[in-house]
Amino acid sequence: MNDEISDEIAGTLIAAAREAARHAHAPYSNFAVGAALLMTDGSIVTGTNFENASYGLSLCAETVAAARANAEGRLRDIVAVGIIGGMMRGGVAHGTEPIRPCGRCRQVLNEAAQMGGRDLTVYCAGAEGETYETHRLSELLPHAFGPADLGIGG
């Protein structure tokens, strides 16, 4: 993928993730996260973090987005991910430092990647600003355990 296409995709996914983060339910951490998944047909599926008073039941934005894609029968169609996050002030996420998916989300994304037979591109950004990082999921979660280890996959 050339840099111009990567920049365009990254910008689209980051913008969609920022829009999703506006709907974060984060009353405990006050840290809003948005995720946007690029699908094989060019459509985008989004998710946002959804916290719970019983902290262990909280859901990350990437997990919510992957579950939405799966509910639509499209788990295998994910090709790239955009993730943003930042501390909320006045109901809006702020911060320019790129965030990366937590370990659980890396594992959830790996499930989709292996089921689709591809290594996902992951664009990581802050809630504001132009700076973003580009990673391969296999770099973020090396030696991952997944469907392929159980003889299941794309």
C-alpha cells in the first residue's frame, strides 16, 4: 500500500473513530476511546468504549466494533483499524498522544485477522491532532494464539 493511500485510509478511519468516541460511556475513567474498522467493501464499522460500574464488565471500543462486525456476519471482512482516545473534559475527548489497543483488544482483533486470513493495519492516534502511528497487528501481538492454532481460519 503506498503512503498516499495509507494516509487517506488512516485519515478516514481516525475521523470515524473520533466521531464514535463522542458517544463513549466512560463515567469512571473519563477516557474516551473510539475505533473504526475498514471492511473489504470499503464500509466502516465503529465502536466506542462502554464502561460499567463493575469495572471488569467494561468493553473497549475495538471489542465493541469487532462484535458489531461479527453481528453483521462480517468478522472476516476487517482489513484495517483506526483507534483514538483521550481524557474527557466537558464531554469531549482531548489529547494528541496516539493510543494503542490494550492486550485484550489485540487478541480480539487477532481473531478477526486470522479468520480473514490477513494481517491488519492498525492506525493509532490521539483524540486531536494530525499525528498517528501505523502498525501491523502482528507487530503489536507477536506469536499470537488464535483460530489457526486450533485448525480454524480463513
